[in-house]
Amino acid sequence: MAKLWGGRFEEGLDKKTEAFGASITFDQKMARQDLKGSLAHVTMLASTGILTAEEAEQIKAGIQKVEAKYEAGEIEFKIENEDIHMNMETYLHAEIGPVAGKLHTARSRNDQVATDMHLWMKDTLSETMDKLQNLREVIVTLASEHVETIMPGYTHLQHAQPISFGHHLMAYYSMLTRDFDRFAFNMKHADISPLGAAALAGTTFPIDRKETAALMGFSDVYVNSMDAVSDRDFILEFLSNASILMMHLSRFCEELILWCSNEFQFVTLSDAFSTGSSIMPQKKNPDMAELIRGKSGRVYGNLFGLLTVMKSLPLAYNKDLQEDKEGMFDTADTILTSLDVMAGMLSTLSVNESIMVESTEKDFSNATELADYLAAKGLPFRQAHEIVGEMVLECTKAGYYLQDVPLTRYQEVSTLIDSDIYETLKSRTAVQRRNSYGGTGFEQVKMQIDLAKDALNHS
Ligand code: ARG
């Protein structure tokens, strides 16, 4: 069949080039959105009197038939029809004949593709937020089971101070809450209709852009037609929000990978989220966590890909913009699956509480407790720090820890030290007492969990 735009051409398109220029292999993901946009457009064309009611009814019935065929898997997309818009229009033509040609009145593929992408983005943002909400719930549930589970807190990957495992988990909850907020804000810029901008300059037909926007469920319309057809900020925002999300997940996964290593043994991943080795029979690998960590790379790549496409692009539509889709689809698939896998991995995780707490008993992560103890009794903190540093050195040389130092020795070092020091030096006590706002103290962790449960119930 001749091209829908074939009028001004004398020769056909070079066959190899045809596939190069086509987007149907990937933009078919927007089939439903394309049909929805066309339905809204034709409804408006009738209500404004641009088409007769009868013409519009024929076209609508045709679109519904194409839709039914699509849902039944009976539509075969063709490279020679280039993209989703012309594939659908060709099917419509086959259903209802020449009246199909009236659908494209006062419309261009430039505003059509932008409309499809806005619709697709709104659906994807909702799905992303649902999955993020689920993951946040899984984290809060796990954290509430581990408010009093003691583990080492790290700085520089060295034991720093003991913390609550629940507190550690709630740090990730906070990151994911910001991610959720970012995707919610992303919705504001996705929720604007470009339809009616036509090719770039609007149209001479008396269209009603607010009507089509309302029919498609958009809250607003673009006020500038050139911006409408060339804006891809809402996609860049999505790709950048997705990159930040993947960065967070990659940090969490990195910790899971460390924690299930032989050196840590803090957690055990369930079999459902682990894999074996084809040569080493003993292996149980955290592949899924590694993959999420690795997939953050492609998500960053998709962001940089589109930023680079958009750089220096003159107004208004340019075919370069066709390159906006594959990265967007790939990023959506990647984050949606990563969020599911992450939630599954965390909800089936076993926590080896005794190994976690033991690792805070064979270290000097209670050194701050001793310094704080002296400072609380009036010694300037800097002086207390110096004394404790010397004690740590003495213990290191002797091969034991601060809790093993006899009271007689402590009292030689400072008369401020009493027998209650041994309770103070326990990691559980250290965690329990850190009740400054937002600290790892049990009360504070419970407070965070309560706030989180409240927020989840209201979002
Ligand atoms: N497939 C095109 C894209 O994705 C649709 C818009 C084409 N418009 C045009 N004037 N060639 O960008």
C-alpha cells in the first residue's frame, strides 16, 4: 500500500532505509494510548462541528473495531507503515474505508506521538508508585521486626557504632519515600495534553483542546504549541528519577551482597531469589541483588542517551525525537521488575540476629560510649577522646576489648569510672540509649516506623 504521506513522492523509500526510519518495532507499546487519543480527537471533531456526527460515529466504530482486534492479538504491525500512528490509521482505513482519512484533520503525528507518550507515562508513573509503595511497606514490616536487632553501624566500611538493624532499614525507607515524591511530582508534567498543537503551530480549525484533554483524563493543556510537540522534559524527569531510584537500590543490593558473604553472614537470601554455580556445588549466589546493582548502569545510560539527543535540538519536532522511546521503555521495564524483585528478596530474607550482635561484641565500636561516659561526668570530650584512644591502643596490644579491662585498671586511668561502665559498654545499651531525634535508639526507630505507617496509610 502507498505511504500515508506519499503524495509528493515519485519513488518509493529505499527498502533498507525504511526499517531504519521505522519505530513500529518499539512504539507498538503505545497502541492503547494511540487509540485512546484518536477516540478523544474524533469526539472533539464532531462536537466542534469540524466533522459531522455521522462521520465521527463511523470513525469511532472503526476505532473500536481496531481496538477489539488489537486486544484479540489480531493486529499485525508492518514496518512499511513506519510507526504506531500510521499502522493504526491503516487498519482503520481497512475497516471503514476513505472516511478514515478524516480522523487526521487538525492533527499531526507530532502532537499525536507526544500525546501517546504523555498517556503512556502517566500509566507508567502510577505503576511505578504502586510498586514503590509496596516495597516501602515490605521495608517497614521488616524494620518493625528488627527494632531491637543489634548490628554494627559502619563508616568507611569500618565498625563505627552499634545500631538497630531496623534503623538501617528505615534509612532505605526514607530514600524510597523521596523517590516516591519525585515520581509523584513527575506526574504534574506528564499530566498535560499536547493534542491540538498539530505539527508545531496549532491549526486553523476551531478545535477544542480542553475537551480532548478532559476526554483523555489530562488536567491541563500545553499553552505553547511548539513546546507541546518538542517537550520531552517529562521523560527526562522520569529517567532521572529512575536513575536516583536505581542508585538507592544498588546501594541496598550492595549491602545485601556483602551481608550474605561468608565474612559477614548477617543475612541469608531465600532460595527463590538465589542461584547456584554450574561448577561449584556449594555456591548460593545473590544474582538478583547483583543484577539490580548492575542494571542501574543501563538506567543511567538511558538518561544520558536522551539528554544527549535533546542537547542543542532546534525547535520544534525533529526526527531525532523518535530516539526518546526505547530508553524510556527499557527504563520502565527495568525499574518495575527491580522493584518487584527487591520486595520479594526482602520479604523472604532471613536475618541472622546472633551473628549480627556478636560482631558488635568483638570490636571497639563501644569506644564512643566510654568517651561519652567520661564527658557526661564532666571531663571535656576532647580529653575523654584522648584517654579512650590510649585505652583502645592498650587493649589492641594486649589482645582484648574495652569490656574486658578490669575495673582496677579503669580506675587508674580515671577515677570517674565506676562499675556501671560494663553495662554502658554493652552494644545493646549503646543502641537503646541513642534517643536523640532521628537516632538509632529503640524509641526513635519506633517513632520512624510509626510515621512511615501513617504516611503509607495516607498515600
Ligand atoms: N514515529 C515518530 C516519532 O516517534 C512519530 C512522529 C513522526 N512525525 C514526523 N513528522 N515524522 O517521533
